[in-house]
Amino acid sequence: MSTVGNIRIGRSADALVVAQSRPVISWQILGGGNDLRQDAYEIEVASDAAFSKNVVSSGQIKSSSVTQAAWPDSALKSREIRYVRVKAQINGTWTAWSAVATAEAPLFANKEWTSKPIALPNDPGKKGKAPSAIFRKEFDLASTGVRTRLYVTAQGLFDIQINGKAVSDELLNPAWTSYKQRIAFRTFDVSSLLTKGKNVISMVIADGWYRGQLTWEQYRNVFGDTAAAQCQLEIHESNGSITKIGTDDSWKVSTGEIQSADIYDGVTIDFNKEQKGWRQTGFDDSKWGKVEVCPVIRAKLFPMTSPPVRVTESIKAISETKTSRGSVIYDFGQNMAGLVRIKVKGKAGDKVTITHAEVLKEGELHRALLRTAKAEDNYTLADSNEIEISPLFTFHGFRYAEITTSAQITSVIA
């Protein structure tokens, strides 16, 4: 017997929120053998998962299409959640209702953002590559609510954690856009990361495409010269009230181990400059500075629902070749867009350099095709403990990676 399943609200399969106030609805016909024909469908939308309140039906619509059916209800408002189910007439017989799917609205209008963009005052990054700004805010919660949402964007790229834990496995957020017209933001469910009592939000910001080096000529500040962070945590209580914690002038700012981060050139990280514990509650930030509160973003803030950048596969090297210089060239057997993650054990002050290329020439990395891009990640170790390291805020196109170091490499993965 056929059933309706895999309901998709909007055009993304796994986005937490929809991108439009009237999202399209798609589904699949499951089971029932071959030669199946959908004759008609019906969609219901309700304000509760039991479909007992404010139920709106599309009516029975004659159609064989299972993709991008029109939203039958009134437009969603910011933060609103509605519930959707579908049934279909297959070869003359109606299926049961599908499992219930959820349509959640993000912040649709810029005015919904009560937080402010913040930046590092007197930021040397306006004139060239410089250390990434790090931000933190501690706060108390009497309740973790019934639903929490974290909305995050940046003029640049962001990495955000709550209580020392990443809010997702996504990288290189937000997506590259024409920043003067549109800036994407991400929405995260962070319910599992919050606790009653003390909490802390921490963020790192990098140049990214916003003000980092772009084009063959490596122009900087193409879209602006201020790398800024903006986030808004909303905690929904059972009584309908919302507690908001957002970026504002109460946040603190400093710099850490990331000395530079560039899409084309790679990263430079000095672990001697890491401020240990800064992403946890109780850290002493009394010597940190006050943030610069930036002008309100005028570009349209829109919910990013396209698939995010994340690690999708780990690849081991198929060969290792030691050069006359003492470095080692690793061949990963295929070209890729990605990064190299290594485990290394050395001593304080040891340097590790990872250089990338797509092809070899006479046994050496052939990097002429990269023109002025360095595609190189540089690390300085802080102690003799084994450490796993990988770059943040960059990626490389490569098959080969050359690692130069006097430290002991115990693992290499692309």
C-alpha cells in the first residue's frame, strides 16, 4: 500500500527554517509497487501538531506533481511554527495522512534583529592581514525555555560556540553574497547547549570574502573594511515570552591564536597566543577591551537555507615522499576542495608549514597555477603535548600537501 513520506517544506531538505513566508511543499510516494500514478493530493496546515487548531486545507487538487505545491495557508510570520501533512490519491485510492512536518519561520525582517554588529576597535585588519577578533559574553539564565534559537551572521566569517561547544559542524559561514545587497544568516537550535545559571557565547571573526584578499590581484576590502559579528539568542518560554541575548556594547573583545586567516593565502596560527579557557564560563576577561558597536546592517538579512559547507569525507594519503629538504609530500590520490588535519608532537616554538598544490612538476609542488595565492597554513606549537590541528576560515584546492616541520607528525588526513 502506498504512503506519502519525506515531506519537504521549502527547497532545502535539512534546513531548520524556511526561506520564504509561503514555502512550497514537496513529498514522495513510498511503497505500493510499480506503475503508480498520483491523481490528486491534499495538504493541511495547522498551528498545532495534533491538527486541532486553525486547520487550513488546500482541498483536493487534481495533479500528478509531487514537487513545489503551493502553500495553502496565510503567510508565516517571523518565528512562527506551523505543521504540515499531506495525503495523495494513488491509482484511485487515497493514502492516509503523512507524518507531520514542521514549517518554522526565521527572522524575516531586519527590524527583528535587536542585536547590533560588533567589531574590534582600531582593527589593524582594515589595512592588511591581522589577528582575528574574538568576542565573548557571559550571562545568567533562570530557565532554558521550551525552544531556543540562535541567529548568527557576520561581515566576514564566524565561528561560534556556547559554553565551549560548537553550535554545529558547519564551516565558512555565512555564505559569500553581494554583501552590499544581501547578507546571509544561519539559524541554530542550541537547546542542548544551554544550562540554568552561567552561560557564555563566544565568537571568532575572520575576513573571509567580505574584506579578505580577492581576485588574481588580491584586492582587499572589496565589500567593506570592518569585519563584524552579529548574533541573537532567543529563548522561548512556555508563557510565550522571549528572552533575548544579542551582540551589543556589553560584549568583550580581544585576539587569540589566529594571527591571520585568508581564503586564498591560508591561515597562520600561533598557539602560544591562545587564551586558554576563554570559551568557557568563569574566564577572567577583565583585561579584554570593549567592542566597537557598528552601524546597523543596511543590506537585506536573509535566512541561509542552502546546504552549508562541512567536512563530508576523510581521505588518507596513498603515498608519502620525503624531499631533499626534509619535508614530506603527501599524495591524497584525488583533487579536492578541503583542508589537511594533522596530529603533531613537538616542542614549544616548533613551526609546522602545510603547502598545497593540485599537481606536481618534476616531483615538486607545481604552484604557478595558483598565481599569487599562497595556499599555505602555518602553525607554531606552544608545548610538547600532542595536538590535532587544522585550519579555520580557509580551504584549499589540492591533491598534494607538503608538510615542513622538525616536529613529529603522527597522523595526516585530508
